[in-house]
Amino acid sequence: MKIKNIETSRLLLRGFTKDDALWAYSIWNDKEMGKYLPDEGKEEIDYEYVKQLESLGEDDECCYLIPVLKDSLEPVGTCSFIMSEDKEIYDIAYCVHKDFWNKGYATEIAQGMIAYARSQGAKKVTIFVSQENIASNRVAQKCGGEIVSESTYKKRGTDITMKDYKYEVIF
């Protein structure tokens, strides 16, 4: 799914391209940065999986974006959203490269996606956050999210079960 850039005070959230696949992989599969994500965290690069990621920018159901600094266009993380069929609910996700942690970028990315959803007529935004991810839980709360349920999932390729909170931001 393609959209125009989402602009925040410091960032542009631009469409995912084939060239972004290794960047996304490097975050999602890093043991530290991907600790709370569904990917397993691999020691070596899985080039077959990277090749699969190259087509994320063409996904019909999910809009994958790369947040970049406005001044240098340096990428700071990844983010995405999926709309419900009636376009009234946007489920958003975000992660920031550890080189940019503790600088407010995750909040800015989430707020940018929430503002975009609102501008498109959405009635609410949902955010699933690992219960153990203190920083991301703070981001969801700063954005006005309230916990409405809990769920679990297994990290891909492992027996590790993760617990999530589901946050809702209602307009």
C-alpha cells in the first residue's frame, strides 16, 4: 500500500523501497532492537528472508514506511499500519534503531501515524505493545492510548511466548 509521505516536525515517514530491506532486517532481527518484535533475532543474515522483505513496499494490505530525518534523510527506524476494511481502524507499529533511542523519535513516529489516520477519517488507532517493553508502553500512553486487552504470540522460529497489551486511541 502506497501513500504520500507523512511529515512530522523532524521526520518524513516515506514509503518502503527494495533498498530498505536490509535496514529493516537489521533492526527486526537484532537481538537487542528486536527483543520485543516477532522476529527471532539471528546471528547471521538470512539473505533469503531479506529478499522477501524487498517487496514490502508493494504490500496491498500493510503500509510499510521508513522514518527519515528531514535534514539528512538518514533512516531512524521502521513503521507500518494496516487499515480495517471500512478504514475506521488503523493498527500501527513502530520501531527505532538503537542509535536513535531516547530522543523522542518513537513518539513522533506514532503521533505522525495517528494524525495521518485521523486525517483519513479513522475512528481509532490500535497499537500492540509487548508488556515488557517499558519504553514502547510509554509511547502508546503519551499518544493517548489506553489498554483494552492482552494477548500472546510466539516469536518466529522459537518457543518464546510474548505477552502484548492492545492499546486504543479513540478520536
